Amino acid sequence: MNKKFITLYRHIIEQERKFPHATGQLSDLLADIALACKLISLEVNRAGLIDILGFTGDTNVHGEVVKKLDVFAHETLIGAMKVSGHLCAVASEESENYIPIEETFMGKRHLSRYVCHFDPLDGSSNIDANISIGTIFSIYRRISKSGPGTLEDCLQKGYKQVAGGYVIYGSSTVLVYTTGEGVHGFTLDPTVGEFLLFNENMKIPKRAKTYSVNEGNYIKWDEGLRKYIDNVKINDPSRNRPYSSRYVGSLVADFHRNLLYGGIFLYPADEKNLNGKLRLMYEANPLAFIVEQAGGRASNGKDRILGIKPENLHQRTPLFIGSDDDVKEVEGYLKHNTCHH
């Protein structure tokens, strides 16, 4: 059948059939997330026309001023997650604590098998400028046996994810997800209201010639990283250099472009942010799961992102993610030249 007519839900069900003991809970959960993201997409697309832009006046757990659209996205996702009956806990970048969920669904007790983390609206400072923003999500199996979820359920290493993905709200709305069986991309067709398959088994090139980083922080970086950036700008056609710089400042947008065409995204630690600024659970882990499934690499500069043991929900990490050879190269520079000024 023409892949243009393979919907997200049908694709999820076909993936599920590869696992004879699957209960269908994960498939339903992914469908609920997709529905919530369709609603967010509608609001993002008409945000300029209704009173949903601008600030609420509150600040979130990170001290950042909360935008109204962030709040809408957070509440829409929480609402979809709570009614699904498949989650024992959710954790959002916008909430200081995780949200445990009672194990009653339609008035009956049952076992919820999963925990979900999400960044409801990544890159939201770009909303007013009409630059692409996105939602990032990540799903784990619970560790506890029953009852509402625990902090231990929420603080698992990234390699234990059973699904991860993101939705990017741009010129079109795109959803990319993996359940550990390859990375698959879908575009929302607004005429039928469905996500339709556009790219199955996406693979990132092993090396490319694009780097994405905020060079305004150059002076604050370690010497090794500065040497790497200097090196990729050298005019050396034999090594396919110089590289091109492409930096949107919206993580999902930068990551998505590099996933399609190859490249490396860097958000290093610096003198001001010793652990970097990106969140391990809400941003780094799900994107690391996706990039590894696509044949790429994700590192904090020395260790694999998916192997980091989280200590708290809002833990930050440096992130070097993208084409395998490019990430390995920057790790080499960081290993041999690390020295703080």
C-alpha cells in the first residue's frame, strides 16, 4: 500500500505485532500523545489570532517566565495522559515534582505499566518570532509493582526507555518516534486530521558538514571545544571543510534538521553553566534514544547520554548529539584538551 496512507496509529499497531506479548497499552499511550499534540498544533497555528501568546506572569521551576502557550501545552498533555489509564506517573519540565496517578480507570482498579516524561513546548521563547517549536516525550516501564508511581519509577537511565519522540510545529507539523525498532517520521495532514507516514527507518549520515551551536558563548568554553570549532572552520576540501553553521536556537528544530541531513548539535557546559543547560530527562534522553536508533551518537562530552544515572527530575547535562563520526571527533578534542580558563 502507498506509504502516504499509512497513519501513525496503524504504524504503531504494526510495530506492536512484532511483540506477541504486547498488551496494547503502549500503542494506546502513543495515540493519546499524538492526539494531545494535534490539539497543541492547532493552538500554535492560531496563536497569533487569539489571546494565548505572551506571558502568564508566573515563572516555572527553572526560574524562566512561563508563556501562555507553554501552559496550554502542559495542561493538554497532562489531561491526555491522566485519562489514558496507562500511566502511573507523569513528569513535565514545567512542574517541579512528578505527578503520581491513581490506578483507577473508568471506576475500576487496574495496573498502569508506564511513566511518561515530556517537555511540553521546547523552544517556546521563539513562539512570537514564528520559529519552529516542539514537544518532546519519553516513556519508561514502571519499576514499582503497583499503586501510584514513585520517584524511582521516574528516575531511570535513558537506555531503559521503551519509546521516545518529538513533534515539531513548523511549516507543517511533524511527529518522529521510536520504540527501539527504528525511527519513523509522520506529517500531520490537516485535511484528514491524521499523522501520515513520510519517512520510515530514518538514518542519520555517519558524518556531515553542519554544526549547530551558540557561538556567542565561545569565550566561556573549554579550550578543547574552542579548538574543535576552530578546526571545523578551516578551509580544507580534502576533509570536507569548512563546515556550515546552522543554529536556530530551538532544540527540536536543530535536531530534526540534523537527523534528516546529518550534522552535530552542541550544547556544552561553560563557566556559567557547569552542567550545561539542557534537561537530561526531558530533552537529552529522548533525543539520544532517537539518534542512536537512527545510527547516530549522543554524549555529554565523555559518557553516553543513555547511560547516565539521573539524580533528580530536572538534572541538566551538556549535550553533543548527531552524526556518529562528528560526535566522536568532538569527544576526542574534549578528552585531550580539557582545561578550564
